[in-house]
Amino acid sequence: DIQMTQSPSSLSASVGDRVTITCRASQNINIYLNWYQQKPGKAPKLLIYATSSLQSGVPSRFSGSGSGTDFTLTISSLQPDDFATYYCQQSYTTPPRTFGPGTKVDIK
Amino acid sequence: EVQLVESGGGLVHPGGSLRLSCTASGFIFSSYSMNWVRQAPGKGPEWVSFISNKISPTYYADSVKGRFTISRDNAKNSLYLQMNSLRAEDTAVYYCARDISPAYDALDFWGRGTMVTVSS
């Protein structure tokens, strides 16, 4: 199975900061990488699919890049609504569709 | 508006069974593949199972293979997860989630989830 790792596991940032989260796959997954945002007590929300495609309704301050095994999610200017946990997920193989362990973004 | 509403969760003893349901509205259910994803308390999401819009194929995580069965009734806009031989490690919030399109696997709409607790 493909394993996903994320770094950092958590970070503290201020409103307006540029934030970058990294996701790494244990093997080549081409561009089959998705990003989700989750707030406490809520279901995950799709932000970006296929590495860089912004899901409808998601603010343009979110962007994704990468290919192969290394991917990044960037928030260009962190907003109060962005404090949450972010998960990457590979969809190169099913089963299973593996999620990363998550990156928690909280307020500095 | 797309809506997914899960039901059927609850407290069950180890070895017991439970059947989860997910009722869909706001889209043509029969056109979309569906999934179950679970999240144990304090943990990240874990994909559990997939079913094609055409009923077949179905796929399962190794952790539930042979114990869980996914199914759907397109006439009733409903998705199901039959869970047998439940274990403590199956305790989680269970979400149903829609695939974004036939051409790509990403979960674009999720329900609010239903809690399953396996405990004696």
C-alpha cells in the first residue's frame, strides 16, 4: 500500500502569514493527490484535487503543487477561518485511498 | 443543494453487527460512486469502502475486508454499510462521501457522520 507522510505535524502561524504544508507519498502517485481541511466536530472538506485543481467555492489563497512523490499545499495569506487540520490523500490506487496523518494549523 | 445524511450508528458489543445508512439528495445519486470513510476519536480519516455508481465494483480497506459490506439502492438514493464482527477498533465516526466524478477519485461532499461505539 502507498503510505503518506506530512510535515510538519503542526504549526503555529499568524493571520496574514504564508503557510506551506508538505505531503510525501511512498511511491510515485503522478498527480493523484487531494487536500482536505477539517475543523473540530466537522467532516473533512475538499480543498484541492488532482494536485492543483481548486474545488468550487474554495478561496484562491489556497493552492497546490507537486507531482510524483512530493506535494505542497500553500495558503498565501492565512485567514482566521483557516485554522484547522489539513490532510492529504492519494487517489492513485483504490484500494486503499490513503490519507496522510494531518497537519494542524493553529494561532501563534 | 447536495446533502448526505448518515444514520444507524450507536453502541454495540464486540462481535455485534450494525447497519449504517446514508440518504442522498440534491444530485443524481445513480451517477456517482460513493464511499464510507471513518475517523476514530482523535485520529485522522481512514477510507473504508467504495462502491461504483453501477453497484460493481466494490472495494474495501484491509482492516474491514470480510466483515463489512457496502451496498446501494439507486431507486432509494441510499448507501449502506453492513458491519459484522465489530471490534473495539471499529469505534469511529462514519461518514458517507461522494466521489467528485467518474474520472477522478476525490471526496467532494461528505455527510455529518454517525458515531459507532464498540464496547462491552
